[in-house]
Amino acid sequence: MSNVQVVRNRPDTHFLHIFHKDCSNLAPELHVTPILFNAAPSPAATTVLPKLLLKAETMQAHSEYTGLDWKHLLIMPGDIIIVYAYINKVTAVGFNTRTNLGGRFPIDTAKKVEPQPHEKAEILFATGSFGQYSSPSSLAYKTGQYVRVCRWEKDIRWAYGFNQSALDMGRISIVNDFKKVEWREETW
């Protein structure tokens, strides 16, 4: 076993990773052998990206941003943005309450509002799939995915939503393909 090196052997991990020392300089990721380890999983890291937020964050824009295309937000100083996920360290997905549109935007264009306002989450469960874009603002979804409602349209048959699986935003028709998730009050 002199040609085997232990890379990680911590009691809080599921796997023990080993690789051959003589191959380590070539492509160690191809020579890693995971061995199941009898231990509890380590808790999820808080810096894992993309990061879906359990509670949406409210931010206020301090500079303008004109996105690259319809998948990005248009932002003016003073706009209020509801953030639903962080794609990476510099990009988030949010909904601009002034334009009633959502998309990606650079985090450094806005600052988190304190204290955070309370927002009741409205979640829809997709019972059908829609993958074809009928317009740039349409949201694709698959059966079983959750879509968070950002804004209802006046007739309540259409909504602008955030697909929590795809981290995308767009307009959806809720007539046939969705069931509303009902939140039960805790009775402790």
C-alpha cells in the first residue's frame, strides 16, 4: 500500500478518498476511488452555490443595470428587488417590483434592506410540464417542480414565477398544470 495516499479520512464524511501516488500528477480526479465510510453525513456548507434561499431577501438597487437579454433584470437606482437565489458569488436571481419582471443581476448593484420585510411564500406544484417557450417571458417547468409566485396577474389565471429547480423566472398559466401548496398553521 505504499503507492496509495489517503486524501480525506474524517469521521464526519461518507467517503474515504484514496488515489495512487504515481498517478496524482496526471489527473487525480480520474484516479479517485470512493470507499463507503460508516459515518453520518457532514452538514451542507453554507457557501455552496448556486444557493436557493428558503426566505427571499429584499434588496434596494443603488446603481442601474441593463441586462444582456430578457433573462436579466433591468434595474434603476431605488428599485426594490426580491432575491430568490444566488447563482454564484456575483450573480443573483430576483424580481424587480417596479418593472414586475425577474431575472439575473449582479449582486453589487443592490444592497440588502434591513430589517427584512415578512413575505408569505406562495408555492405552486407543477402537475404537468411545459418546455416550449411561446414567448421570451414564458417559464419552462417539469412535473414535480416548485414554482414560487412573484406576482399574480389581475385574472389570477396567470402569474409571474420563479422555478426553484431551474433557477429561472417567467410567466406561467396556472389553469391546468399547477396545484397550490397549502401551508398548514403549526398547532403546538
